[in-house]
Amino acid sequence: MLQLTKHLVRLVGVMRFISELNKNSKITKNENLTIVAPTVEDGGEIWRIARDSASLDLNSSYAYLLYAQDFAETCRIAVVDGETAGFVLGHRPPERPESLFIWQIAVDEKFRGMGIAGALLDDLVESLAQSGEITTLETTVTDDNTASQKLFTAFAERWTGVEMKKSPLFEADHFPDGHDPEPLYEIGPIDADGPLDTENQSGSTEADSQELERTPMTIFEDLESQVRSYSRNWPVVFDRAVGSKMYDEDGNEYLDFFSGAGALNYGHNNPILKKTLIDYLSEDRVFHSLDMFTTARREFLETFSKHILEPRDLDYKVIFPGPGGANAVEAALKLVRKVTGREQIINFTNSFHGMTLGALSVTGNALKRGGAGVPLVHATPMPFDDYFDGDYPD
């Protein structure tokens, strides 16, 4: 009990340290904030923030460059200490030149909590309203995007004192890719003299989109590191899986060709394996043992030898390196160096063995190797699988 208490005290101390670190590393004042019209050189950063937002529909980088170049008058970027912190992209529809249509608005995760989204809207609208160019603001927001709804609701209260008008615009059957409906929100008439409510100005964090209320998708962006890969290409939240099929939280069905990068060769929640696992847990069997001897370990070795090794007359020993493929590669590299007494390993082109340092040293993918951050030595690459297009023998 005393040992557990010590661990809890240490954990609380670490949590307090992280909390203070986050507070000190986040800019909390608007005094370093500058809002300007974008240039084409800003298009790349605008695209990056949109990509990392996890809530916006990401368009091609070309679209963001086009907005930054040809619609700069109706767009703004926020800059904090030289870094692009957020953006708002808009245009004036040719049929309704008195309206400003807001296409996208986002704030970089690092700068959320400063009221930047509201400040971007205020700066853009004020410049266009004072010159008499616009009297109405328009945008579309999906029904599940509560953060953006609150952002524009707060804007409407500041500038008009009345609620937004909502009407259908793009229905679900208009989209070819299963997109949710995008209803139109209208705010106006906008006062050319500026906001009516000066006490709820853009500096208030209540006007900052993407952090007013976490949505099912923005939770990952707000609370999880961006060190991730596959989910960038699959912007859905999966809820359950059976056999070769997966289902997202809305009940949509997917045929899973990925299968855990090949690890789930028996499918998701195979009924035979699931029953065995449930029975094992219900009997309070050992769940975590590092490399201590257990009855489950003995039973596995006996079964593996009986059904795999003995029928093939294989005089092999079994090693338990860890749960992942890279663990097995690391163990193999250490083992072969220990047995041979030599350091150098021959690896082949077009190979991938994992993301740990040893596995990366024998991986042929230059992009993956570049992530190591240190020289990857003691490995010699050799051509394989017609790497030189037949000009040289492999």
C-alpha cells in the first residue's frame, strides 16, 4: 500500500509539471497577434493548418494558393511572433456582392485559446463593412460542428444582436461522397460602425472556434499527438469490428483490407479466439508477467512444439521478443551479432522492417530512415527484386 501511495504521489507531481509546462508554452495574450491579408507565399501554411485541423474538409493545396492570391481582399491570416496561427478564407459571390461568404476558418492547435478565430472574423468583416462593400455574412456549417456554430453565433450577437438565419443549401444527396448536409447561415445586417457588443470582443476565448466544445473528431486533434499515420487517410471513427468488416460510430460498414497491417489474419474478434480469451480472463489467469514462467506460457510452448515444430522435425528454440514486428527484428539483429561476433548486417532495397532504430537501419525506405534523426550505421544495402531494372544482376 505504501509503495502504491508513493507511485500516486509521483504521478500527481508529473501531471502538475505537465500542466505547468503546457501553460508556460502556450501564448495566452493577444499582444503579439497580427492579422493581415495573405499572399501566395502563405498558401502552404494555410493548407497545413487546414490539414491538421481534423474538422475541415481538406482541399488540394492549389485551392488554398488560389484563395491567397486571387481572394486576398476577403481572406485573413493571423500571425503570432512570426508564425501563422490561423486563417479565414472568404469570397463575395458574384450574384450577391453585398455578402461575404466564409468558406473555411481554422486556428493552429498551438495558438488556440487566444480568441484568434473571432479576431480574424472581426478584422475581415470590419474592413469590408466600413467601406460599404458588404452588409451580410454567410457560411455553411454541418450540424455536428458545434464549435463553428458557437463561433458564428457569438459573432452574430456581437455584430447584429440577432440570431443567425438558417436555411437549406447543400443536402446530403447533393454530395457524391456521403458528405453531411451543409445548411446556410446568414448574419446581417452588419453595422458599418463595428460590433454592437464591445464587451464580447474577439479576445474572448468564447469566440475561438475548435475549442468551445470538443466534437467526436476534434477530441483527437485537441488531446492526442499528431504523431500518427493511417488515421490521416481515414477520417472516420471506428466503433466495432467482426471478421473482415469494420463499422464506424454511425453504423457505416467497411470491408477491411488493411487488417491491422496483416496482424489480424484470423479477422476481427474471431469467435473461437474471443471465447478462449474471455474464458482466460474470467478465470483470473495471469494477464501480465514480463518473462516470468506461467502455466499459459508452458501450454503455448507445448502446443506450438506439438503442432508446428515436431511434425516438421524442426529443432528450434522459441523466443518471446515482444508484441510487435519491430521487436522481433531488433531481437534478431542482437541475436545474430551475438552469435557471429560481427556487427555489419546486409539488408535489401525496397524493404521495411519497423520504426525503431535497429529496424530502420536495415530498412530501405529513405523517407522512413530520415525520421531516425541519427546516422543509421552497421548495415549495408544490396539490390533486390530487379532494383536496377535488369541493367545489373540482383
